[in-house]
Amino acid sequence: MKFTWRLLVPPGVAIVLALIPPPAGLPTHAWYYFAIFAGVIAGLIIENLPGAGVGLIGVTLVMVLAPYVLFSPEQLAKPGFKLAAESIRWGLSGFSNATVWLIFAAFMFALGYEKSGLGKRIALQLVKLMGKRTLTLGYAVVIADLILAPFTPSNTARSGGTIYPVIRNLPVLYDSKPNDPSARRMGSYLMWLAISATTITSSMFLTGQAPNPLAVELVRKTSNVEISWMQWFTAMAPFGILMLLILPLIVYVLYPPEVKGGPEVPAWAAKELEKQGGMTRQESLLGGLVLIALSLWIGGGSFIDATTVAIVIVSLMVFLRVVTWDDILANKQAWNTLIWFGTLVTLASGLSQVGFVKWFAQVLGAHMAGFSPLLAMVLLTLMFFFIHYMFASATAHATAVLPVMLAVGSAIPGINMPQFAMMLCGTLGIMGILTPYATGASPVYYGSGYLPSADYWRLGAIFGVIFIGAYLLIGVPWFAMLY
């Protein structure tokens, strides 16, 4: 009976919403689309089916009902419009998204670390140096992300492809296993800390993630406001530095590890390193490939895409037999995440395509009349932040919503546009903490087996409130001084 109830909730949510008359100004097909999207989100939260299955069902349903939920009557009436071709093009669009394949490649990097033994070696070194306490191990993870962030304009490559493959080897050293009650011993703490840290570093630096430079260009074109690398960092440094200093402690309190550490663990790690001996050929090869990838991610952005780099390295891993093709085929977690995130990117893009996001932002902006400029900026920033529940990509979010919010702000008398633009842009990284699909690195950690769905959604909401609250508390007076 309980299973039946859970199974009926997602379609129930979609049907109930669809039966409600569309809000004023929103086309009927856009409202129906939102109803299906809401049903999918309900399914992801309840997890009555695997996430990839829920996403696939959602995309399939939209494709079947495309004349009623995806396309307007005007689009359908256009000469030469081919419904079947446009429906399938939309349905498969998520799988042409570069970030989706970068996430998949991150899983292959992790597989390489595991198969070669390099991941275990690096993990043992970390434990030997900083494993006396779980908290200090957490700080090592944060420091690693911070060092890489200014030079790696993709948090998927930085955290999902570089940091995750290493730290996934740490929990098992403390007898903390994925998809097991022992996950909370150590693994859950480290995984949540890692994804939390990368969302903060993504906000700290203009080059911390791909959507940031895009946002700066949108701000320049929309509001004629220039934001340089140093201006961005100066604006975000007080919030970012403070949050990174206290983040391991916050996670330690709100999502505590059961193993706090002990002097015997580093000693054991040292003995294990001795047993492991010198580096093997496979370890050396993988280490070289990772250094090449990191170098290209840092300095090759002008001539080679981050996803292309990752695919090249995965191909070389197979060619050099660091991993076999059978190893890749057997990695169910990676293929599951590919389907899951690909379908979610498709569904989230549909919200913009049908006009729902633009309508939603305009409705919210219409209620800003009469508010003081400062209060209006704060409220619009909060709206901009929490609207991200509807997006599986900060790039899509910035493209669809940022120009609308800037237009709304410019219509409010007295608003300082440089200050407002920076307030909005600064949230693009930290909003990645909200959901298991909020940013490119999220599905990697969600798929680790250490962060159950219920925990991820709960912690995402809690840390989302903490991050945006601290951001506004620190940022509002600081931005006022700067601008």
C-alpha cells in the first residue's frame, strides 16, 4: 500500500496542477508543461523509481503530448513546421549538452583512479598527512578545490573530474561504504562537504565556472555594466573566504561523520603505503593523463572545450589500457547518471522554451512596485536564487532569467545597477547546492552512493538558505561600500 501511494504521487501532482486554470498571462500549453515538470520533480524527491527512469518518463510524456504541452498553436500553424521532427529534436537535446558528457567523463576518471590504484595511493597520502581528524581531512578537500578554482572554469571538471575521483577512495579506508548504512561513518560528510565547497568557489571567481563569464557578458549587453575579474573577486572574497573557513565545521555539525578520527588511522595509512610499494605503470600513465587534462582545463579554454579534453583523456585511458572498454560498459552508475542528467537538462530547457520562466520572473517583478531600491534588490536576488530549482544548469539559468531580472531592476527608480548586477551574478555558483541536478558536479556526488536522495534534498534546502542568507548578510553592506 505504501509503495502504491508513492507511485501515484508524481502523476497526481501533474494531474491536479493541469486541472487548475492557467494563471493570467501564461499560455495553456506552458501551464500543462509545468504540471508535468512538477510531477517529475515530485518523483525525484519521493524516489519511487530511479531518477533516470523518472526523467525518461517525463521526457517521453512531453514528446507524446507535444502538440498540447510543448508547442503553441502559433508554432504548430507555421508553414513547414514538422511536429514529429521537432519533438524528437527537443527530446534528445539534453544528450548533446557538453556538461552532460563532462559528467559522464568524470565517472570514467574515477574509474581510472580505482582500477589503477592511484586513487587509493593519493587517498592514503592524504590520510597519512591529515587523517588524524576527520575535520582536518575536510579542510584538505576545501583547500584543494580553492587552489584549483581560479584556473578551472568548470566545476564539473574541477570537482567532479579531479577531486571526486580522489576522495571517493577515502571513505572505504574508514570502513565507510556507499549504498550502505556505514556511509555515514565518513563518506557522507566528505561528499557533502566537497559539493558544498565547489559551489562556493564557483561563486568566488569569475573563472570558477563557465556561466560566470556568460553572465558578465549578459550584464554588459543588457545593462551596460562592466565587471572585471578583479572586481568580481573583490566583491565575492569576504563571503567566499569566510564561508570556506567555517564550511567544514558547519557540515561537521549538521551532517556529522560517525568517525571523528584517531592517531591509529594515519599510522595504518603509512603501513598500507609501504605495502603498496612504488607506483605502477598504470598509476604513472593515469597521473600523466590527469596532469594533461588539468593543464588543458586551466589554460586551454581558448582552443579546446573542457568536455573535449575529458573525452580525449578517456579515449587515451582505453587506448593505454588504464581501463578497458568492458570496465566502462560495466559502470552502471555512469550510464545511469548520463540518462538521468540528460533528461533533466531537456526538461529544464523546456520551461524556458514554453515561456514559463520569463512569465514567472515578470510576475514576480511586477510585485516590486513600491519597494525601496535596497529591498527590491534583495527580493529579486532571492527570487533569482530559488528559481534555480527549475534549472539543471546555471548556464541555462543565466541565459533565461538574468536578462529578465536586470530589466525588472532597471525599471525600479533608484536601483544601483552595478551593485544589483553583481548581487545577481554572485549567486550563480552557490545556487548549485540546491538540488541533485543544480550544477554539473552535483550528479557526480549524488551518484556516489553516500548521499541518499532524501538527505540531498533536505541538505540542499538547508544549505541553500544558509548560503543565500550569509551572502546577503555579508554582501549587501559590502557591495554598498564598493558601488
